[in-house]
Amino acid sequence: MAGKRGSAVPRPTKGSECEIVFGDNAAERGWRDLGATARNALVDAWDYLTVHPTRFDSSRCYQLKGNLATAVVDGKTLPVWQYKVTDGARLRYAVDEPDPKAKKRGRVILLEASPSHPNDTDSSKNFR
């Protein structure tokens, strides 16, 4: 089926890349807000999360600890990570790892997208 002339071309992903999905409507709204305020940084985040969402990078990406370390998504307990979009903005997401045997792509489930630093991950509370 041909696209409508002038319509945006969706960004393609490799089969080895994770797909990013919204965990809820609030995450979708937060994503749109970040796109309006920090578009270039959000594109960099997209690139990072689709290729290696669980690669620790102490300056940008880390797994949360304590009571924030996991989330139940679709009945599965998954690890929760946080990506620093800007000095204040954060993405919090769960990772459903790929299963090559089942030919299942990995999923990054966006739990929260916030233009400001979430208080519950304050480093003084030792959650990162």
C-alpha cells in the first residue's frame, strides 16, 4: 500500500533492534512533551534504547535499584532502567529481552517520560 504524498516516512529499525512501546498514556504524553522541548536529545535516546537498552553507561543509562529495580509488565517481572535525556529529563523503562529461538524482538516498555528529574531516583536515596 502506497503512502500518501507528503506523509512522514516511519523510521525503520533492524530486526536485531528493540521496539519501543508506551507502557501507558502518561508515558506517551511525557514522550510528546520531551519531543517538544528536547527533540535532538530524544532522538539520541531512541537510538540508544533500540540498540542496547541494558548497556550501563554511568553518565546516561543505569539500572534502578531498591524498590524501583523491577516492574511487572504483562504478568512478567522485568528490570527497570533509567536514561538521562538531558540534565533534568528522564526516561524510565522496563526491558523485555529478545528471544532469538522464538524470533521475538526485544521490547523497551516506556514506563515514564519526564521533562524533570523524578524525586524517587534521587541519588541520596541510593536507587541508582
